[in-house]
Amino acid sequence: MPTKKKQLNGSAADTEAAFYDALNRADLDALMALWADDDEIVCVHPGGTRLIGHAAIRTSWAAILEHGGLHILPSHLHETHTLMSSVHTVVEGTTATSGEPAHLVATNVYAKTPKGWRMVLHHVSIAPGPAPIDPNAQVLH
């Protein structure tokens, strides 16, 4: 699948939107371009072990995306940020293998780098119970 370059406008929210766009399109190159160049980047998939560094993270995403995009709809953003870092927690709406709606809770941490805002941590957990209902919630993407 060809890589679709998404222009980042300089905010952590732009990087997050590009991250979920790349996941939904199964664009591994675009996805990995959003991670910081730091060897200490970390990714934890639901029920998975901690993956550290580009090689381990890329290998895991390649296996996940080999059958296509994930169709994740992030919402319920809670954001805490400073001049150089931004921590986002979101509810990831998706579909379970049974076909039922499902949701996950993700923490995404971004650092401001010379290349702009880049992901340094993506940690996802399976959320218990029904998806939260918030009439004021905004879909991020």
C-alpha cells in the first residue's frame, strides 16, 4: 500500500490524528514516521509485553497490520501538556472479533523534537464494561 504523507501542523493533536489515520489505512511507513528517533520509545499492545525501540515496535505493528487497517475511532480525549511533552488518554472505539462494538483505553505520549511532535509511548489496555457515553465527547479524527 503506498504511503500517504499527512502534513503535520505542529501540534501533538496533529500527530495523534496522523497516527490513527495511518493505523486505519494500515500504512506502516507513515505510522513509524510519527515515532521519535529515540531508541527508548515504548509500545504496549493490549495484553502484550513492553516493546522498546524502533525494530521491536515496527515488527509488532507489521504483524498487526498485515491483514489491513484497524478501524479505530479515538474519542474522549484527555490531554495534559507542557512546552516539550503532551500526554493524551483516549478511548479507542473498535469492533471485537465477535462483531460487537468494543473499546480500549490508550495513553499516547508525545515529545516535541526538531522534527515536530513525535510519539514516544503508546500503551493500550482493554477497557472493562460498556464504552463510556459522553454526549459532549468529540471524535478526534
